[in-house]
Amino acid sequence: MSILKRIVRKIYRDMCKLIRLRQARRLGIAYVEPNFLYWPRIKPGDTVVDAGCSYEADFSLLMIERHRARCYAVDPTRKHREALAALEARYCNSLFHLPIAIGPSSSELVFHESKTNESGSLMENHTNVRLDATISYKVRVVTLPKLVEELGIDKIAILKLDIEGAEYPLLLDVNPSDLDPFDQIFVEFHHHAVSDYTIENTKEVIQRFSDMGFKSFSLDNINYLFWRE
């Protein structure tokens, strides 16, 4: 692709995002950099699950600092544990790190940790796994119902899923009742990063959510907010 075409495509994407941002504001949806979308109806003490939180847990911190939520930061990456432990200590009684992964079945799976990039993945075909030097180790994986059971909480204000391609096996066949506890679900899709899935699979998940009664909104066709009215 020529430089000119790339510039034109970027301008087009930026214009589309501006138009959608105006639409989000009209709807009452909050947008926070780098890519977060959510309905700002989270109340103090509400539970938030931040799956794929990475070492900064920036979505959790947003929910704590802006809404005084109680956040469970889910991430199995070993190299992030020290930073997340420090955040736990800083946000005592508001942030809790769970060193596990979320998947379609409760089991142990191999997690591939990139030595050079922030994100690793359960997916062997993820770009960071295929191209980076990695270390691999088994991690505990739980289903969404098992997670809710272990937290002992019936209602969760928002579930954020940034799980580097593992959203596809989780969501393509998810049981509708598994989503009942969640008021909102924010998903970052990774069809651009995993070779076994494409934009068509992302569209399939979006349609599946629609069939289950969810509305959806996206600024960029990658990060989607789902909710029931």
C-alpha cells in the first residue's frame, strides 16, 4: 500500500471515530483513552471484573478512582505480578489480583508470555507468540460461571475482556445464562492478532450478542461495548 493510501485511510478512520464519538456522547456512553467504552452507571461498591488487566490495571484504576468500584484484576502473566501486587497494596480493599485466565472450560492451559511485548496469550497463533521470544507455563482457567461463583457475587457492573484472542473460543459458544450476572461487557477483539480468527468471527460474536438481547457500540470495529437496556 502506498504512503498516500495509508494517509487517506487514516484520515477516513479518524473522521469515522469523531462521528462515532459524537454519537457516543449523545447516547451517554463514556469514552476514556486508550480505548475504553462503558455506561457510567457504576455505583460505589459495585463489582468490576477486569480480565486481561496487564501490569497497569488501568481499567480497574479508572473504575476505582472515578466510581469507587471494587475491582478484580484478572491476569495470569507472571511478569506482571509484582506490579499488580503493588497496586493491590496501594488500593487496599478496592483492587484484587487474580492470577488466572478466563476461558470456555475450567481447566489448566498453557499460557505463552512474551519476553518483549506487554501481552502474551493462551493462543499459540497470536502475533506476539509467533514472533516474540516467549516462556510458556500452565495457568488455571475458569469459566465465567465459575468465576462468578468463586467471587460470591450475583451481579457484576461490568466485565472487561482483553484476553488476546481467547475471546473467540469463549464467546462464540457462550451460554446466554453465563452472561446474566453482567450489566455491561466491554470486549477488545483480536482478529488482527490471531491467525485462526478473522473479522467475520468478530461479526459472528456481535450477532450472537444481538441474538441474546444485547445492544452494541464501537468506535473502531475492534473495541465493543455490549449492554442490555
